[in-house]
Amino acid sequence: MTDPTQSDSTGRQAAAQLLREQIDKIYQSDPPNQPATETTAPSSQPEADDRPAHDPNALRYANQNDLWRHYHSAWQSYYQQYYHRYYLNQLHQQRRRLVGRGALAAAPAISLERDVQNQDNPSLGIITGEQATKQVHDEIVRKVKQRAKTLRRSHHFMPIATALAVGLLFLFVQYNRLLFAQVKTYVSPGSASAQSIILDPTVNTKVGPEPRMIIPKINVDAPVVYGVKSLKESDVQLALRDGIVHYPYPGADSLPGQVGNSVFLGHTSNDVFDPGKYKFVFVLMERLQVGDTIYVNYQGTRYTYLVNKKEVVNPNEINKLVVKTNKPLITLVGCVPVGTANQRLLIFAEQVSPDPAGAKPAPVEPPASSQPTTIPGNSPTFLERLFGGGR
């Protein structure tokens, strides 16, 4: 009895052998249209076209040529389509990456069929780096404009914008003095004339009747207001609009040329919306040092003083203004840090001209019924005025 497994194996071997013979026949024949080499002897056998039609070798030769031509064409077509589709696939992958980054989001997509139809132009659909950058820029601008337009139409935009505008306005109104004071520290606050300043402080010089104070170091040349009605904060603030104010605090109420202390107030900073031209007259006051010169014109005489002391005190330390001395002195008072009214800077200076030995004694006046407890400073801020906290 025959083994079925052996019979099946024999059949596969026969089929494989037949396939080998067919392949050998293909490769044993020469490729068509190949010229003969010089070393090849001319064949005495006639060409296939010259053979009689009934010759069986001619028919076999023609079949082999057709088979080889068909085989060669099939492989050529295969490789051509393979590489064509490979490069198209790379092109579309690159395009998808650009679309993912937004480079081609606004451009119409080019289909695979269009690429196939235009395969004679390999550059179709391929963009340069400059084009991609421009497309990204245009797309970003488009999206920003679109979102800004949407935001403006949003019902949340106007309340937010209004709240922001009100907040910025409040900050400016409340803290404008701080902002402008910092700017003023880099800008000359006065217009002191070199011709009106004497170089020798020991020389007694006659001047005009207008009361003024001149401080060359910080470029101050401003009028001085004497005779304030009272020491109330409101009256002092009103007088400070017109210049530097002589502050006749009891025990420090001397006038220039008299023994004792003469106190002068000036703004280092103030609200820009307040009236007056001297809101920053003492803005550079902190630059004064021991030895600097101060001139005070009073009743036609120029009094010259040299700085001999600086001190920072709290607003409630008003007793610091009273100095026991047998010499004529002046004290300048301003708020520090610049732009605030947290503390007071006191600049003490001693008279050197005219001769202090000839100074007159200060008049003795009865103390006022009510005396201030703090040294005047800047005008009230917006919040202080709004909530009744003005000084």
C-alpha cells in the first residue's frame, strides 16, 4: 500500500522541478536587442525572422524573447511605482508635520490624486523654509486678530477693561507724587542764576526787597512767605503754594538776622493736581551736606548760612525745632523719603554773614493757645481726603 505522505512529497518535488526548468529557460536565453560583441563568432544559424515559419526553433526563440521582455517590463513598472509611492508618502508625511505646527493650516490641502496627476513636476506641493515661516506668521496674526475681535465682542471685556482703567487711575491719583518726585530728582527744580549768588560768604551784600532763598547746591531760587496766619495745617499748606514758608513755631520763631532758630518749610514732593508752582522745591534737599551754603534775602539784606548738621526725625518730634543757642540759625524742613511724608529731614545751618555778633535778639511773644503736635508735611493724599484722614 502506497504511503500518502510520500506521494504528496513526490508531487511537490515534481512541481518545484518544473518551476526551476521554466526559470532556467528564461535566464538561458539572451536579452533582446543586445548587440553582438567583437569576440563572439558570427553565428551561422539564421535569424529568427529568416527562419521558415514551420521551424519549431524559431517559435521557441520568439516565445522566449516575449517572455523576457514581459518579465523585464514588469520589474521596471514595479520599481517605478514603488519609488513613486515612496516619495509621495514622504511628501505627505512632511506636509502633515507642517500642518501640525500650523504652517499650512490656512492653505488648502493638496490631495494624493493631484500629486499623482502632476508627477512630472516633483516640486509641486513642497514649500521652502521661507514660505513655511511666512505661513506661520500669517496664521499667528490671523488668530490673534480673530481672538482680539472675539474678546472685544465678549460681554466680559467691557467690565474688565473698565475695572482695569479705574484701578490704574486710582493708582495714579494716589501715588503720582511718588512717580513725579523720582523724575524730578533728575531734573533741576529751580532756576538759580549764577549772577545772583555771591562767592564769598563773608561779604555783606545788599539785595532787593523781595524775600527769597537761594541754595546753589540743589539749584533752588524761590520766594519765601512770611507772616502765615496760623500754624494750622490747612493754613500752612495754603502758604506753601507760593514758595518756601517761614514757620514761626514757639521757641523757634526767629527771623533772619536774629538770635535763635528760624524754621523754613518746603515741599520735597506733592500731588501734581494741587495748585502752586513749588510742589518740588526741596526735592533734592537730601543732597545737602555739612559745609554747603544757603542764602536768605530778607528786608534788602542777604544772609549767608553754612550747613553744620543733618537729622531725620518723625513727624511728631516737633520739639526738635527748638534749639537753645546764642547764634542766629536757620532750619530747613522737608519730607523724606521723597514722594512720601513718612519722616522729616532737618537741615541746620549757622549764619556767617553778616557778622553774627551783631545779630539782634528775637522778640519774646506769648505762647499760642494751641500749638501743633506734628511737623507739617505734604498735602493729604487721595485716600486721606476721601476718608477724612487729611492732616
